Amino acid sequence: MNEVTTQYETIDFAKAKSMDNKGTPAIVLRGCGHDDIRDGWIEGVNNELVDSEIFKSPMTEIYLLPTKYEERIDVVMVYTEAQEPNMGRMAMWRLKWQGEISWLEDYIVNDEEVHDEDE
């Protein structure tokens, strides 16, 4: 049985920082970007957000963000008004994933050291 893996655009930290500077709303899944686990994480997060009525539809704008550690690739998931986010519920949901999932704006501050300085 052949598994179909979705292809995602890879971005660098400078691009993630630019997205944050532009006010792009997104969450970052730390360490969930490797081929063997990322589709499960992306599908699981999307399903949980929709099933919990935090979003009306799943996020589709998704990027891979490698770190300077070969074993860690993070996933940036952008949400828009199309998802009709319930931000109060989302804030509570995100708290239970404190170590694994971050708001993009927090990630830029807290995870800068895991990226190469020349990005």
C-alpha cells in the first residue's frame, strides 16, 4: 500500500518572522514536520479544532520550518477568517498544548535560538 504524502513549502526563519511582522495569524507545531509524522499531526490538529467548534473549516496554508537541529522540523499552520476562529476557545485549546504548539508571535521570540543566525 502506497501512502500519499502532501507536499508543503519549506520556509526559513526570516520568512516566518516576516509573516509575524505582517500580522499573519498562525500556530507552530514544534518537531512535527518529519515525513513519517507530519500528516498525522496536521490532520489531527485540524480535526480537533473543527470538532471542538474552534474553527469552521481546517487550515490549508501550511509550511515546514526546519531548525538547525536535523531531527527537528516545525510546522507553521496559518489560519484566516475563512476558518471563522473562535479565539477564546482557541486560546484555551492552545494552553493544553503549551510545549508542542505555539502562537507564531511567541515562537518568533521563544524559538529563535533553534534557527541559524544567518536566516
